[in-house]
Amino acid sequence: MREGKRVEFVNVFRADGIWARFLRQAQSYIETEVKCESLPAAGSDGQDRVRDFWNGHRGFEIFRERFSEDFAEFDRQVVEELIEKQEFVGAYYEADEDKRGSA
């Protein structure tokens, strides 16, 4: 995140922040989690990881397609102001509890 922007960043990405309210328009959205990944260096606010949880990847893709203009606007108005570097780390899937035990 950009230096001195911690409060704004937390307000946007907290559980009831702008980002979560935007994603709640999708039926398959579950929640957003923000975690500090490293200790701040001198003159820096540190590094945070924002993770969004979805009930299936396809639901996310449909939502992203449907709201592509809103995603772009969010990037222009919020992300560019608050985030110094944004990186997609990846997507992963967890097996359902019922499916893990059966083979």
C-alpha cells in the first residue's frame, strides 16, 4: 500500500468496507480477509494481502464479467490511490468436507 494510506486501505477492504459491499452483489461471494504479511520497514506501512472467498470460481468469473466496468472504475478511483503494487497471487480450491473422507 502507499505510504501513509493504512487507515484508508483498512476502511476500503475491511469486512464491511467498500470492496466487500461491492462483491456482495454476487450470490457466490463469501467474504474478504485482509492480513498483514510483513512488518513495516522504516517509512512504510508494510504489506497486506487481501483474499476474497467465493463459493466456486465460475461465480466469480460471471460476476467479474457482469461488473467489468465497475471493477475498472474501482481500480481507477481506489486502487491507484491506495496501492503501490498489486499482484494476483493465484486461486486455489478446497475440497468439500464430505468429499475428503470418501474415496
